[in-house]
Amino acid sequence: MMKINAIIKELKKYDKITDFAIKELKTSTFEQFYDLQKLETTRMTNTSETNVRIYTKALKGDKTLLGNASFDISHKISKSELDKLIEDAIYQASFVENEFYELVEGTKKLSFKQNDEEKDPFEILQEIASIYFNAGRDNASFNALECFYNQYETHLVTSRGVDYKNKKHKIMVEAIPSYNANSGKRLDNCELYRMNEYETYDEAKIKEDACNAISDVLNRSKALKFNNHMNVNVIIKEKDILNMLEELIVTYDYSSVYSKSNFHKIGDEIQTNPKNPLNLSLIPSSKGDYFDSDGVLLKEAKIINNGKLESYYGNNRFAYYLGIKPTGNLQTIKVTKGKKAYLDMLKKPYIEILDLSGIQVDLFADYIGGEVRLANYFDGKDTYPITAFSFSGSLKKCIDELELSKEMTKIPYYVGPKYALLKDFEII
């Protein structure tokens, strides 16, 4: 792989290139594949890829425009091959006519690192597999399991003095929980797909996810198609809360503000007279995530404060257009602790969603809803699993009356209440 300094030396030969950004990513993967709880394959890979982005300036009338193009280097190449890639990128950039903006100015060489795990990656993967397999019960088990431990090292260098490095890791588990009824009838069996990610080796969280997956497949084997048309409280958790909040704030990013498609302005009420005001921030995902691909140094940005929009967020380009300081591409949502205990959410009739096809949010149509694959329904007396129905309601009313749990969770891209109670939703 060609060194960054060698690439810079070639880039500086071209007068048409006004700026550049080079990002080198080294990835080490540790993988284990299990079939019928037997380890079939163990694999380790090391890869390196360098992305080079070049910028060019052009005048159009009295306006200065900024073009850009990029290319990847994933193997050893010659100097002449690099020159060809650079020349092609310059040509491609000539067709891009973005409004001019300044690139991020660097400070000094910086390095960030997520805390290392104490154990060897393969040892961690073996322990994770044991946790998942030990969660099996009542003819339910994991027929297939794939475990991944990925390490990432990034080095970002730009023509504006950015020279930042980071090191981080992520654990991923893909699992197929299966139920075998032992009835001899194939239709009595069922299976689900689960994909879980972890920023650290959190044994308690991994065990919780494994047990939940087994519980879900057992519930799926007994679930009845829900045909009741009614209104009832709906409980969502973790990933579904994250997806809902991502959609809630999507138009508060700088690009939406610049194009005048933002749904609210600074100071507007996101919630009207809320009993449970929402407080939401965007934060770096880990100790290894303190700069973005533009070189913006990241720190917490408060977006919603006590139910009101406090600030927008976004990348360097659109921050420059708006004349404000960039927050950078922060990817993790942080929400303050709620006031309602989870057990208190269960006292009145409810539907708790276990498997959602994807939450759907439309700010402009005042809509929130989704199609449900699996849930638990409490009718005031009994609780039983249900499937194949949809829920929908007013987004404004949902957010105004939103109740968040005292119980907290931390998953990739979300730190906050584990459960959310959405009141009086229509079930179809």
C-alpha cells in the first residue's frame, strides 16, 4: 500500500488541485461461524484501504465554485497508476459545481483510542457463542450463529493541517433463533433473524439479547394474527426508539436548514406543554470517535432542550454556507432519563413491540406508525403474543405525550431510556 506522504507528493504536482483529504483505514476482522452450535469456520483478515479526495476551484461569472472527486487505493500501485487516478479525479471534479466553502483547518497532530478489551478477540467470540447457546430452552436454540470482532484504525490527513488518528472496535453477532416443535410438521417450526452490535464486550447485555431472541422465537411459535381494531398504548424499546428519534430530528441538520426544508426553527416547541420534556443531544460514539471525515473535532451538541429546538447540527460544508460553527457528523443520540418505571408502563392495557419491520415517521404529514411482526398484548387481564398488524397515530400527539422509562440502555448510536410509551395508538 502506498504511503500517505508519497500520495501527497504526487498530488502537489497538480496545480489544478487546491486541496485534498486522505483517509487511510486499516481493518482487522476476527470471525467465527457456527452451525448447529458447532464451530465450522474461524477466520482472520487484515485489509487496508486509502481514500483520496481532491478539490478544485473554478470561476463561473463572479462566483467561485468548488469541485471534488475521490478514488480508492486498496492494493499496491505504481506511481504512473496513481497519476492516472489523480488525472481522472481532476476531470471528474470539473463537472461538480458546488458553492464554494472552506475546508476544516487542523490544529495539531491528535490521536484518539477506544479502551482495549482485556481478552483476545477470539476468546471473546467463543464466550459470546457460549452465552448465546446457553440461552436455549424449551425446544428453542440457535441453529446458526456468526460472531465478528472488528478493529478499525483511521488516519486522516488534509492539505489544511488536519492530521488525526483513531482506533476503535465493534462486536457484531448475527443469529438465527429457531423453534422445533417436534411434532413432525414443518409448519409448526419457526425461526427469526437477529443482528446485534456491541461497542464493548458487555456480557450482561449480550446475555439479555440472547435470552430475548429465544423468548421471541418461542412467542412467535404461539403468536396469533391480531384482527382487533382498537386504540391502545404501545411500548417500543432501544433500536425502535433510536429510529424514531433519528426521524424526528432529521430536518434539523444544516443541509435541510440551508435548503429551507427544516420542520422547525431554533426556539420552536417540539413538544407543546409536555409533562415529560424531551432532552436530546448528539455525542461522539466512543473515545475513538472524536473527529469526522472532514476533520471536525467532535463534542456533545444539545439539539432539543426541555422540548424546544436549541440548535441545528451537521457537517462542515453546510455550516460554512449558514455561517455557523459545524458540530460535525455526530452519529450517537443521547437522551436524558425518563420519569416512568417500566413496570408502571405495564399496568394498563398495552402492546409491547418485539419485532418491528421499521418505524415510519412523516413530519409533514404528522404521521408515525409501522408494521409489526411480533408483539405482546396485555388486555388488562392476560398477556399473549400477537403478529401481523399495524399501528399508527399523530406524531405531534405522540411526542407531546411521550413517556420515557427510568431504565436506561446503551447500544450503538443510542444512549438513553430503554423503553418509550406511545399513548393511544390506533391498531389496524
